[in-house]
Amino acid sequence: MNKAQFVELVQASGNYKTKAEAENAIKAFTDAVANALVSKEDVSLVGFGSFSAGLQKGKSGKVPGTDKTYKTQDKMVPKFKAGKGLKDRIAAGK
């Protein structure tokens, strides 16, 4: 599903009158979650899931076919853990 299809789905599900209203709702949600994660806060939506930011350790490795090695830096990455309600709903959809 691409963004345009998702906006149409949100418009239908949320009873928004226009696609612009639905797109604004999606943007507001994603901006709010991103701002919370940047502030090192977790976002939990009961029945849906939890968004959090976690530290991903750097790795070192070797480039295949050469003697070159590399090392990546530690960085913060977003994480999502699905809630029981979402898991159950997806499992029932089979």
C-alpha cells in the first residue's frame, strides 16, 4: 500500500470529508511520534503497540572480496512492538 492508498483508507476509516484532512491527521500523528522519540520518550497505544527509541551498537566487518574493513558508529534507531490487540486482529484475518 502506498501513501495515497493509505490516505484514502484513513479518510474512509476516520470519516474525514477530504483527503487533505486525512493526510493532515496522518502527518500530525507521525510528527507527534517522531518528536516524542527524539525526546527519548516512549509512545504506547494500548491494543495497538509501542514506539520507542533504542541504541543500536556499531558493527565492524570486512568488505567481501577485499581486505578492507569498516566500522559503523553507535546510533539511536526507532523500534515498534506490536500490541496483543493488533497481533490478535492480524492472526484472525488469515
